[in-house]
Amino acid sequence: MSGDSRRNRSVFSTYNLVLEGICAALITICSWISVPFGQIPFTLQTLAIFIVLMLIGGKRGLVSIICYLLLGAVGVPVFSGFRGGFASLAGPTGGFLVAFIIVALVYWLLADKLFSGLMTGYKGRVVFNIITAIVCEIVMYIVGVIWFMAVYTPDSGRVGVWSALTMCCFPFIIPDIIKLVAASLISSKIYTLVRR
């Protein structure tokens, strides 16, 4: 079954609005669990993003992510380090936040539209979600690194591709793989509790 219900298509139904609000709150809480690590803080934010997408689907997940980002943009301290405001989105690490929207669209396309038939049974969902999450993670890295290179300007001048990858990606590859596997296992376990 796809991530979007035949009986409950509207992402703005009362049930879905409540669900999307809860998921936006989950992303916020996981964003606050942060360990400083170079230019990009290590948080559980991406764990929450993938749990949300795998649990409620790309369409409803997209609404949750947009709500989360809008709250942060208007100054609510929902980002890592209890930060908020448009400057957080426009700064060097803002590309990773904006990339969440693209990731949700990619997940929606792959999981809810093109390959929804592959998500059958617990093992099928786990494997498919891991593969899809890896694709989404690569997209997130690409957007985040390009943004970082465009915005971050140290005294030595513009940052090159290798330097940006070293600061933004390489240290986080293993933790991110662990998080996306954990997200797939957790979401697949509680998948049946969410109305489709």
C-alpha cells in the first residue's frame, strides 16, 4: 500500500494535520539533540526526517517539513542549537535544511509514486526504505555542499569542493548511515499504527 491513503487523500484533513504537527514536533525535538562537530552540528534531525517520511509518506511528510522550516524561518528556535530565524536558513548550513524539502519530494516520487508496490511486508519496507534513504541522503549532501560552497567565505577565500566535502560530508557518512537504518527499522515496526 502506498504512503497516502485512498480514504484519506487530503493532507489537510483533521487527522493528517494533527499527524503532520506531531511529526514537525518530532523533527524539532530531534534537532535539539545536538553534538557540536565542525561547521555542521551532529544531530538526530535527519533520523527524524527519515522516520517521518517512511512513516507517513512523502506528501504528508513534506507538509511536516515545510511547517518545521517555516517555524524556524519566523524565529521559533526549532533548529539545532535552539536557533531560529531566516539567518539560519540563509547561512552556510542552511542548504541542508532547505534540502529536506527536496528529499521529501524525492521520497514521495520513489516510495509513493514509482515503487510503492515494492514496500510489502516488514522486510520489504526495511530494505526499500534504506535504499530510498541512501538516495535521499546523497541528494541532501549535494544540495548542502553546493549551498555551503556558495555561502561560506572564510578569510582564505572560497571553499573548494574537497574542503566542503571534508567539512560537511565525510565525518557524517557513517553516523548518517546508522541513522537511516535506524529510521527504517523504527518506522517499519510502527508502520501499521498510522492510518494510510
